[in-house]
Amino acid sequence: MARVLSSDEAKSAIKQIQTIINNGLSEQISALNTQGSILKDPNNWDGPLAEQFRNSTWPDTSQALEQAKTQLGELQQQLQTIADNIFTAGGAS
């Protein structure tokens, strides 16, 4: 038989994750991407450091931000199931 455990810390953590995601984390990631796109435009910023930002720093960062946003969306879809499992394991109604 598998061990089933649901501590108060687990219950609190799932609620905190839901709160963080639901209070605009994805929107903040989109805002970062928007500002980075403005900064990479040579009409807004140019020079050797700007070229480095445009050609290496920003593409890697932008890709990581988009991946994080996608993964947050997937996590958000799973949160209710996770919460239900945690609360059921802990005997909460």
C-alpha cells in the first residue's frame, strides 16, 4: 500500500501557488517579454552591448520566458486536481 500524506504545509503551498499564478505571474512574464522586445529594437537602443543583447541575451531569455509561461499554463490546468488530491489525502472536505 502506498503512503498517503498531506501536511498543512502542502495545503498551504498549493494555495500559495494558486495565488501567485492567479494574481498575474503570467501577465508579468508577458510584460517582461514586451519590454525586452522594445529594448532589442535597434531604433531604441544600439551599440555593441545592444547587439550582444539582441543577438544572444534576449533570444535566450525570451525563449525561457515563453517556456515558463507555457509551463505555468499547464500547471494552472493541473492545480485543481492537485489541490483535490492533497485535500482528500489530508481528510479535508
